[in-house]
Amino acid sequence: MRPPVTEVIGVHAVPARLVAPLDDEQVRAASALPGWSRGHVLAHLNDNARMFTRLAEHALRGELVPAIRGRHRERNAIIEVGAGRSADGHRAELAARSAELEAVWGCFTEADWGRPVTFRAADVSATVHARWREAWIHMVDLDLGVRPRDWPEEPARHAIDFLLCRLPAGTRVRAEDLRREWVRDDRPGPVVTGRLRDLAAWMAGRVPAALPVAAEGLPVLGPWPPHPPQSRG
């Protein structure tokens, strides 16, 4: 099944628009992520595009390469170096990395999206969804006006699907505005209710417009889904 490539390519225009007026001082300013500047967030988005481009290029040749070399040390080092770019440097890197990713995706046929990659032991289609998720979540972190309430419905649904494993066993998540429910598993557990985007933001560790509610208080979220993936306990 073809992933949402057109939608993700469209999303790339949003961070480009957000950073267009920034000067160097604004890029160095704190983001909404503790310990990270806006430059760190941009460097992460750029390196994320680099990684997915590399995986896709190799997948087209039938090759599997590590998503992250040197575990997370390489990724962290790249982000630290990239964070120090000037505003113009960030704009140029964002444009180049987004264009590279879009170009390689443009080479894929319908059958190619199922080619395996090492990222979360999935396929190229999963990396498109991951880029969708990363772009919308980290645009909130830039603290430049995009909020979870601005997320389109489909990425918000996808975020809940992806992050459901952060919830305790048996948790049910009910989106009141959609009359949609997600279930962690078939064991009894708490019921968390709220609007779709607020639920997605809370589960992603971001600040929702209105905090979801549960009868006995919101459950404690577990860690972000690990990479490589692990079986549920």
C-alpha cells in the first residue's frame, strides 16, 4: 500500500516557512525541548531526513544498512555539530536534505515501498510514516507557532497508533471528537478520554490544548518505542 508520500512532502514546506524569518540569535534560542536549542531541533530533523534518504537509496539496490551507525553516539554527535549552524546554514541544510529525501522517494514504484530497511525492522513505507510523525512533532518543539491543535487528523491518528505501547496494559484511549477508541490490549485497564490531537500530544510528551482525563488520574507513560523494536511485556 502506498504510504502518504505526497502529504509528507507537503509537510516539508511548513518548517521551511517557519525558519525563513529567523536570525542567528533566534536559532540559538531555547526550543520547547529541555536542553535543546531550535538549532538542535533543526539538526535532528535534517539528520532524520539524511538517514531515511540513505536507507531508501540502499533499499532500492536491495541492500540493508544500519539506520544508526555507532548506536546513538553518531546521531548525537551529528546533532551537536549541526546545531551550531547559522540561520542561513540551517535553511540551506533543511532545503537540501528535504529535497534529497523527496527525490529518492520519487524513484519508488508501488512494489518498492515494501522493501525492508533496518529502521525498526520495518520497510520503506514505515520510514515515510516516521518522517510524517517526526516533522509534525518537532515543529511543535521549534516553538514558532505550530501547536498540536494544528496537526492534521491523519498524522495525529498515526501518532496514537505508534505510541500506544507507551501506555500501561489494558489502557483504552477514546477520542471524543471522532468517537474512535484504541486499546492497548484486551486486559482491563484505565480509560483515557480527550480530543484526538490532545491525546496524541499527551502521548508524545507534548503539551496539549486540553489535558486528557482518566477516572483515577492519567496513567504514567512508558518510554518511547525503542529502536530496535522489542516485544511487548
